[in-house]
Amino acid sequence: MTHPADYGVPGSLARVLADVAAERAAQDDIWGVQEHPDGTAPHYTAAADEAKQALADAAASGAVTWRHILHEEVLEAFAESEPERLRAELIQVAAVAVKWVQALDQRTGP
């Protein structure tokens, strides 16, 4: 269980998730309920494979960045059309984005 004091810790998961929840609420206030098609399809697989290779190349040379990781996850999501698998990929996108914000907060403070 997250302690309320954790919200003030730079890089804490609780703080980042609270910020994400606040942003989602703001989006709903601005845009209301949104219903859009997914726009994903298997024809994005080649781009996902290229991003995966770029990540592997960066890892091999010790030059991995958060951009490499998030880009690869986003393109994997774009290549999914089956709802359950797309959901799993989007959870991975969200998790990487949250971790990147945590890392940024730990480097720069609140």
C-alpha cells in the first residue's frame, strides 16, 4: 500500500500515477467521452520490427535511451489489432512512460 508521504518523493510511482490520473481527468473535462477507432493493424509490424532492431542495436552498443524503449513499445501496440493483445501492449506503453517520468523526476526533482 502506498503511503501518502510517497506522493512528495521525486520519482515515486504514487506521485507519477497521481499526475497521470489528474491529466486523464483534465482530458475528460476538455474533450468529454471520446470514441475513436483504434487505427492499429498488422501492417505496422515492419515498423515495430525496425524499432525492436534499433533497440537491440542500442543495447548492444550500450546506448539505450528511454526514447528507444518507448518507441519500440508504441510501434508494437500499433501493430496489434486483436483487442486483448492491443490492451497488453498499451499497458506496456503506459508502464514505460510512467517509468520514464519517474527517472526524469529522480534526475531533476519535483
